[in-house]
Amino acid sequence: MSADGPAGPVVGEAVVGGPFVDAVKPLVDAMGGELLPPARAGEEDVVLSWEGREVVAVRLPQLSDSLDQILAALERKHGRPLAELDRKAKQAVVRSLEARGAFSVRHGVETVAGALGVSRFTVYNYLNRSESR
């Protein structure tokens, strides 16, 4: 059975597009999450409701996957691999990542160092430099 609502057409338990899903999709994509029908939501998933009706579930990524998503987004933003950035740009990337909690993830410093093409020591220096400002 199919019906249209403000959140979009409902087909069985799945929502296929619609203004609400269209509005949250870019945010979910930026976080590296996944949209699911509410009926498939697991215990750790977040079910979003619109006008009293469960519309869509969001499966959030593991924190380590989120860091990979953030690094990929930064590469897209800069238009090239992060390792090719100059020192000043790499320092700005580290400040941005620190503000987003990237270094609270296990092996975060190592992951960022690899993406930037620098040593862990260099990442720590960038972090210390930003703290002293």
C-alpha cells in the first residue's frame, strides 16, 4: 500500500524521498551515516519522526569510519590529497579535525598523520601550536 505524506511517499515500511528525507540526507551523508526504513532500525540506530510518524532511521558510522569520512570530505574541499597541502594548510586541517573531535578516536593521530603524509610527532606539534594560540 502506498500513501503520500509531507515526509514523502511511504511504500510498505520504506520512505522513498520526500522533503524531510531530502533535508536530512546531506547531513547523514556528511557524517558517513546510512538511511534505513524504520522497520529495519537496530538498537543503536536513530529513528526520526515527522508529524507523529516514524519516517526514516539513521545508522551512524563507527567513530573510526567517521574520521575516514571527514578526511575524505577535507580532500574534496581542498581538491587534492591532504598530503599535497603546504604546511600552513595542514596545520589548519589539524585544527579543524581537533575541533571535530578527531583525536579522541583511537589511532586518530596515526590516521591523520598518514593522510597528511607527516609523522605523528608533526601532528602533535601542530596540535601544541594551536593550543598555544
